[in-house]
Amino acid sequence: MTDTIVEVSDEEILRALLAEEDVSNRAVAQKLGVGDKRVNEVRKRVGLPSYVRGRRAAYGSWKEAFTAQSEPVTGGHRRWTGTREGCGTPVVRHRTSIQTAYRVAFRLHHGREPEGKVSQSCEIPGCVAGEHQVDRVIRAARKAGDAT
């Protein structure tokens, strides 16, 4: 009995890589009957990112994670719909980090890390709108402005 050798083109490998959103070199190699190394060479040649094993990040950025877990409400406020800690504090998880939704909202709105404790400047309980979050620097500036 003789084995039939079937030639697989780079285009076929590329189609198999693009057919699924996150497919490994091994899966494509087994499907097409070629070596993992060849699939990896095609992946690199066309500029596809390397396959990464394991659990994927649910969100691509802090902004995406924050926006997906909150919703705008009337008056420029924002309601948290995502995960909360046991004490009720809204939290944002991104990759391997976790931060309060208040700190993330502050950073996204003000474009800098908050200094000290972040607190709300509005009267709506639990509001996570970035413009309604203040840190020590903003509180001090407002206090100095009130004193004059």
C-alpha cells in the first residue's frame, strides 16, 4: 500500500487560520495534515499574532471593561451594572488587575491617576460617572476656591 502525498498551499493554511477567531497552529496542522512549524511560518509571514493558550481577557482595555459594565442615566450620571465586592463596591477587572470603578472612571475622564481617595461630587448614590469623581487634588483646589 502506498501513501498519497497531498500538497497543501500556504493559501489553504491561511484560510484555515482565518476560518476561526482564535485557532491554534496545532489545530490547523492536524486538520490539513501539515506540520505545526509550517503553519507557524505562514502565520508569521502574513503578520497574524501568535496563538496564546489559556484564558483570554474578557475586555481589551480598562475603558472597554468599564463601559461594558455601566450604563448612562439621566442627568449625566452613570449606573454600575457589573461586579461588586462583598461590601458592595463596584469593581472593574482587566486581565489580572482589579480596581474600583470609581478610580477607573476618574482615570478615564481626567486622563491621570487619582491622588488619594476618590469620592463622588454628586448626590446620586453609587454614580460612577467620571466627571462626578474627585480626588485629593480636586477637593483641595475646590476648597481653596471656596476660601477666597
